[in-house]
Amino acid sequence: MEKPSEISSAKMFGGQNKRYKHFSPTLGCSMTFFIYFPPSPTPTHKFPVLYWLSGLTCTDENFIAKSGAQRVAAAEGVALIAPDTSPRGLNVEGEADSWDFGVGAGFYLNATQEKWKNWRMYEYVVKELPKVLSENFEQLDTSRASIFGHSMGGHGALTIYLKNLDKYKSVSAFAPICNPINCPWGQKAFSNYLGDNKSDWEEYDATSLIAKHNNLSATILIDQGEDDKFLPDQLLPKKFEEACRSVNVPLLLRFQPGYDHSYYFIATFVDDHIRHHAQALNL
């Protein structure tokens, strides 16, 4: 596996935002990702990692540039990892025809339909990227990992966590797509990526998965803006809340009055999320 090459570096809160590029065999194309390295107390110190999964239309840059998460990540000694949201540059017919499917819209699943066979963001996030990090960055302790995300990325964080409770210490999400099999975004993506078999869809639906993967110790944290225009039709957090309640999974679902779906909302509450994960990672 080739070593990632550094594209850019910028100091922030005593640490470094570094962007890297590498070829991904899983996705069949070059991919970029960001790491925020907190300031290191000693030359041999290893940081736990917190993966951020972004939403529709985003790249690896949005969270790093807009969230302000680095301030608390530096204080708590947690490295932030922000991958891209889909393969890019494959020139599959129709990949850029709509903003909610294809490029920038990988939905963190492994596509089974031939046309979209390179769309394997689940495999990339869960297996390939951690391996790249552990083999190339000795200051990262990838055995101590947590995961969070926004919207499509909140869906990704929840489903990846529930299916891999042995790999992640905690999960949280901002305005996640909680029940994609029952919303337009999810139905469009899943029918194209996974075909018509609805039982395949349930493997990437947090509300469906909670019944099967409910051996949780850490509380799931979700923040949802009450003025989010996608709340009624696309996000469906109440469905997830009901599913958690039915199997006694600890969930802290906070509805935030006046907040929308944007990075203004994320930046407002991201400190709580970083601390939520730092507590789990540093136990």
C-alpha cells in the first residue's frame, strides 16, 4: 500500500491540520483525507482517533474548515480524521447528475449493483483508512477510535458503529438520516446502490440495526436542530428514538430550538461531541 502524500499543512490551536492524498484500492481511485494532529505533550505520545463523516455534497474539507472542532480536540488530545464522502474521478455515467446521489453521496455503504461497484465507502472507512493511518502515522493509536458525523455522515457513523461495536468506543451525530429506508434520500440511494431487495437496505439503516446490535455501553449522542428543513421528511430521529427505547439502548437525543442543518449548528455543539468522545476514548 502506497504511503499517503501530504498536500497541505496549517497550524491551528498548537496542532496541525494536514491533508493527504493516496490511491485507494478499495475505491479504485485517488482519495484525500484530513488529519488534525493535536499538540503533542511528548515526542512518542499516541493520540486516540475520532473519525468525522460528512454529509451530502461535502468533501474532506468542510468539517476541518468550518466546525471549529480543533480547539477542543487540541485541549482533549484527540486526533480528528476527516475522509471524503465518495469516490471521485471515476467518470461513471450519471455520477454527477444529482447532488444527493453519486459523487459526494456515497452513503457509507458497499454498493452491490455493478454500475456502482466502486462505491464502497463502508469498506474504506471501516477497514482501509484505519490501516493506512496505523501503518503511516505512528502518533495515532487507531485501536482507540470513535466516530461521528452529520446528516448522511450521521447515518454513516451510526450504522458503522452499530455493526462494529468492537472497533469504536462511542458514537454521536448531528441531524443524522436515522431511517433511510423510509425517506426519499435513502430510498433513492439504496435502490441504485443496493438494488430492490429491501432486506439489503436494512443492513445500512440505523433504526433497523438497533434491534440486532444493541449491546451498547456508551450512550449515543444526537443533536438535531428544530428548524432543520430536512427534519420532517428525511431525518426521522423519532423513529430511531423509538427503536432505541424498545431495546433499552441509551440515547441522548437533543432537539435544539432555532437551529438548522448547517455548519453554524454543528459548530455550536461540536465541543459537547468532542468531549463525549474524549471521555470514552480516554477511559
